[in-house]
Amino acid sequence: MHQIGAKVQRGERLDRGEALELYLHAPTSLLGRLSDGIRARKHPDGLVTYIIDRNVNYTNVCVARCNFCAFYRPVGSSEGYVLGFEEIFRKIDETIALGGGQLLVQGGHNPDLPLEWYEDLFKSIKQRYPAFRLHALSPPEVIHLSRMSRLPVPQVIDRLIAAGLDSIPGGGAEILVDRVRKLLNCYSKASADEWLGVMRAAHHAGLRTTATMMYGTVETMEERVEHLFRLRELQDETGGFTAFITWSYQPEHTELGGGEATGIDYLRTLALARIVLDNFDNLQASWVTQGGKVGQLSLAFGANDMGSVMIEENVVRAAGASYCMDEIEIVRNIENAGFTPKRRNMHYELLGDPIFRERDVPRMLTLAVARADGDASRPPEIARYTARSAAEKKARLTGH
């Protein structure tokens, strides 16, 4: 352990065996010291960044049916929804009022939303809000659109860029080992190689992306380590990832069930990621699954970024987690940990000091949701596109 720790402190790379040894046997305090040392070398200015943006889940209708997901609804469900363009515009207006400049747009694999729906949405957003950024569509969503349109992934990405796509989030990675993905029923939506392939194609197209890991389901410790090394290898190849985010599986209301990993597990996993992912500049704290105080403690275990104010969240909330921190709370946590807070964009370019110190910003004490309970309205835009599912064809005939 002393030899491995010394190697980390010298800035040398660990191999898979060394990383696993550290993960399994290093005291948590040692992992913290090693990861914080790397963070300090990479970010000696004492800054901790965050972004003001909004998570918009445009639909919860999904054919993937991952057994760890409490958010999705099957095609035809009375609880399924698709947001209308005007609804999304209102969410953008609210985001801008809070100082935000980006939407994180992700949703279910809805068979009745073709590639053209996304193109029209992105174009309409860019026409109305030219400077607004779209951080949108995780790799499995891109693969879903590729399969529906029968176009190769690079061509789908090119069309989305032409419509206004600015960057791609790292969702849908779970654990990048196919044994795990098959057990989680997410192999069919994207194998490990397919997920990495979308990111490779995005990087080659000039897009920057993030990378994620959801741990604590059915994977072994060795498979968590393998996930990190696969990300490191792609980053060596393309350099296209801006940041890494890890979070624990949220079991409530899911088909898979089970328990949730502890906060200590989270901090150890985060610290190992900082040690292994030596070619990633930025690690985000996942306060949305861990809470504000563990999020703050993340800053001593390798994280240099507090992630997003979020404004809205639906996926994690569906699995029982509903933490909320507005900009004031995020800044307070950063400063109380001894760092200087700075706003950033997705490319980690600094935008300035906290917005609430420049002008009055409404407090946000609860996260917004996609739609109010009981709102079953149908978006007018969906009628422009050919219905694929039997449920949507029936809805158009009956009007509901």
C-alpha cells in the first residue's frame, strides 16, 4: 500500500491491479489524502466551480425498461408524457431568470419521437435563444435514434449538431462491462462498446462530453475498476471528456430493488476515480444523490466541481432522492469548505462570481418537476410525425 501510495504521489499511473488493491484495502483517510493531492495539483488556484442549468426530461416513455430505473413508463401508460415545445420554452425562460445558460436534455427511448422531432426542437430553441446551450441526449438515446432512423451514429450526431446540439452528457454508462449491463437489462439499449463508440464519434465530430458511472447494483469491485480504465483509455485516445461524475444506485421504487451504497462507499469511489482518471481535469460532486454535506465533503476526496444547480430533476427523484440546493446553498458549501466559488459553462470556462451577489435571484427551495401532477395534456407538435406505436396510433384516433 505504501508503494502504491508513493506512486500516486509521484504522479505515476496505476494499473488495474494496483487500483483494485487501493480500492479494496486502503484506509479511507489515505484515499482522501491521495485524491485531494491530485486535485490540488490540477487545480492549485483554490477554485471550485458549478454550473447553473436545468435537467429537462422531455419524455418518460421508454422501451428500454432498465430494471434499475424508477422513472420510465411503458408505451401507452396513462402516466407517460411528452413535453411540448412551449413547455420547454417556459423552462428555458425560468432557467435564464436564475442565471442559467444551458439545458441538460435527456429522456426515455420513445418510439413515437423520431430524429426529426429532436431536430425541430433544437432548431426552435436556437432560433428563439441563440446563445443558449444544449447539453443533450446520452449515448443510448443517440443509439436509439440511429436504430429508428437507420442511419449510422456519426450521421445522427452530425444532424443533431446542425440542429443545435452543443455537447453530450454521459448518462447511460452505468457500468461499462457487458456482464453487468445484461443483468441490469440495459445491454440492449447500449453495450459497453456501443456507449464508448458514441462518445468516440462525438469527440471526432468536435463535441465535448462528460462521463459517468452508476455503481452499487450487481457489479463487482473489479468491474467498477474496469469501468474507470475503459474511460481512461478513451480519454487517452480522444481527449474529449470534460468531466467525470459518479453516483450510487438509488433503489427505491425500482424493479431491481436492493439497498443503497453508503456515503463512505461514495467517497472511496470518487477518490479512486480521481486517482485512476489522471487524464480527466474535472470531477463533479454528486450532491443530488448524496446530499449537500457529503457533496461538500467530496471536495476533500478529489472533486473540484459541485456540478449543477439543476433547477429541475425527475429521474433520481423517482427513485426516492430529492435533495435540492440552489446557488446560494452551493456557494455556501463551497466557501465553508475553504474554496472560492466560480460559475462555469459545460466546457469549464469560467463565467464569473455567483449570480445572486450581482442581482436578486428568486430562492429555489425545491426542485421543479417535468409536469404538474395530473397534467395529461398532449403536445401539439407530436402530430407532425408518423406514429410508430399502437398506443400512439390509437391516441390519435380517439383524441386522448
